[in-house]
Amino acid sequence: MGKSESPPEDLVSVLRTTKNRLAYLSQNDWALIIDKAKRVRFSKNETLIQQGKQTKVVYLLAKGKVNIDVSRSKVAQIGPAGEHLVRFACIANDLNEVAGRTGMGAVMGSKRLKAIAVRGHGEVKLADKPGLLAIAKWVSATMNEKHRSFHEFGTGAAMQGKNLEGGMPVLNYRMGAADSVAKVDAIAVRDQLRVKMTSCYSCSVRCKKVVHVEQQEAAARAAEQEVYQGRARVAVDPRYRIDPRYGGPEYESLASLGVNLGLDDLIAVCKSNEMCNYLGMDTVSLGATLAWAMECFEKGLLTLDDTGGVPLQFHDADAVVKLIEMVAYRRGVGDLLADGSQRASQRVGRGSDAFLTTVKGLEMAMHATFGKAGAIRQAPDALFAVFTNRVNYDNALAPQSHGVGPCSGGLLKSWMKSVPQSTRSTPGCPALGGSS
């Protein structure tokens, strides 16, 4: 995809390409619309899984007595990443409500299931309605006191605070703070790119910021008047257009596709987030996998021969945008990275596992545990598995580190005083209380 192109229409939404109706199915039937509205039914004793892979892409699955007008239904769908079995492909509900982790999009893709459309008419039954309402009332009444900043900025409001405490993953968790964090946090998004804020249903923590960028000044000014009635300003960047239908990045995406890759180009970070939404990929695992690959490339464990001539370097925002599509379609080095960092490391070898930031094969969320006493107490094995490998690889990292890192400044050592010696199952770093 060139820099000036928008997402292909068939990736935008199933609702645009499937306008047919399923009316009044019998109570126990499965029904599917496949490709050009060809209807297939299964009896009550059959299931989709038992049928095996479909020969064509499945667009709609429904069961029971329903009346589904696809143009008004809610849709859970995968994108090209799921179709190409990217290990961290996700499921997108409509366009930007994403079930992002653990590769559920690849599971749907392996079944050739493109999307599930549902239109409900019933009420959600509550186990404890008075209790739920009481909690909701407390959250509303204490919002100004407890989480007003999250309401105004979303979860990205935490970025500068995490940076100050040394808990911000930077350059593949090499450091815990970055001077550039203010360039890519939620305040920067509001000041430069945000056109509105939304949230999950009834949630006062509005993490769903919406960004809009046009490549031409005329298009931006027209959108301001026609779409936002003069209540928002649309940014302009000749490199990228960012479609507001895909929302905008929250904390995890800003961190994983931003500071953890050494990036301070806010528009490129938002473009990466938009692409992950319409291609159907988890921003956390993608960012962590790219960061692993970049550090391996920096250390000489991955070479240009391995990457097909593509340099994998920190601080290169435009290269990240190109890599995202390569991963989604498994093109070139993207085929390696599409397996996630742990499996990619197993393929590469050469000691590349020293730079993994995974727990049980899953890339960690963007919370540097060396700045969190509670996380250390709860999961010391996970902490040591991640950081002791790195320390053993290049002798404590401290001489190469700048700012806050796992073995710098005594930060982690002070936290580790509260961890019983018996839980330190992976000794190796003196800064962690183990033997060298």
C-alpha cells in the first residue's frame, strides 16, 4: 500500500459488501452467507466446526430465530492478518472495538471464517443489578477525584507518570523512561490530532480517542465543516491519511508502537494504529515483536540477508508503517515476524531469545515490571525470565543504558528487598539479588 492510499473498501466493513437479509430462521439452524449471498443451512445436529474449513470465505454466521438485516448488525470480523494466520491477529468488533490479544483472529482465519454478524433484541440479565448500579453510582460520583484525567484523555494520560516512575518500556524494555514521551502521549494527541473522544458503552474512562489526518489542506478544511461542523480541527500530513473510523491509539498502542520502538513521530504512530485496526493485528504483540527484531538487528543477530535487505532499526517511523503491511500479508521478513517474537526467535536462534519480552510465549503488555513492586511480588518468575536473559547476554546492560533500566540506579534492587529469596528462581544478576 502506498503512502497516499486509503484502506481497500473490502477491509472497511462487512456491512458495505454484504447487504442481504436473513429472515426468521428456525430455532436450531445454523445459517451462513458465503461470498455473494449464497445461503447454506446446517441442521440442528451439525456445527460449523464439524463441517471443517469452508471452500469460500464466510461472511455471516447466525443461529436461532433471528431477523438479521446485515446493514444494521454488529459485526465481529478479521482482516488480512487473520486470513494469513498471523499469530497475533485480532478480532475487530465493527471497526475499532478490538479483542486484541492471543491471536483469536488467526483461529477464525484457520476456519475460513471472515466475520460474525449479530443483531440482538433482548436485554442483558444482571446477576446483581442493585450492586452494579451502586458501583456505577460510586464511579460517577468520584470521577473528578479518582480518574478525571482518564475521562479527559483516556488511558494515555498515564504515560508521563509511568515515565517518571521508570515504568515506561523504551527500546525493547532496555530503559524505563524516554525524554520524547510527551511527543506521543494523550495530551499530544489532543493538541494535534484528536477530533473527538468516545468510550465503550457507559465507561467513564474514555480511552477511545478519534484522530483524523488528511494529506491535503483542502480535504482537511472540508472535513472540518462537513463532518465536524466546525467543532474540530483536522490535521494535515502529506505522507499519510488517517481514517477517523478506526479511532485512535490508547496507552498500549502509543507505548508499543511509539516509545518502545524509539519513535516520537505522532502521526506515524497513529497511522500504525489505524493500519493495525483495518488489517486486524494486536498492537501490543506487533510492537513488542518489532522491538525484539530491531534489537536483534542492532546486535547483529539478524542481518540484511535474514530480512531480505530490509533494515530493522529503532527510530525509523516510516519504516515501521511499511513493516506493518509486510507482517499482515507475511511478505518478506514479515513472514518471520508474523509468528510473534518467541517463535521467530526459535527460528533465528543465535541467542536471540535473550531479547524476548514474553511470558509463556505472549508478548508482555506495555508495563515495565522493574518499576512495579506489586508486579514483582505477584510474578517474580516472569520478571526474571524476561530480564535475567538480557543481563546474562551483555553483562548487566548498565554500561550501555541511559536513564532508568532493569539494572541501573538501584531502582529494581530497592523493590527486590520485598521479594523473598525463595521466589528468585532465576539468579544471575547481582542487581536482582542473585549471584553473578
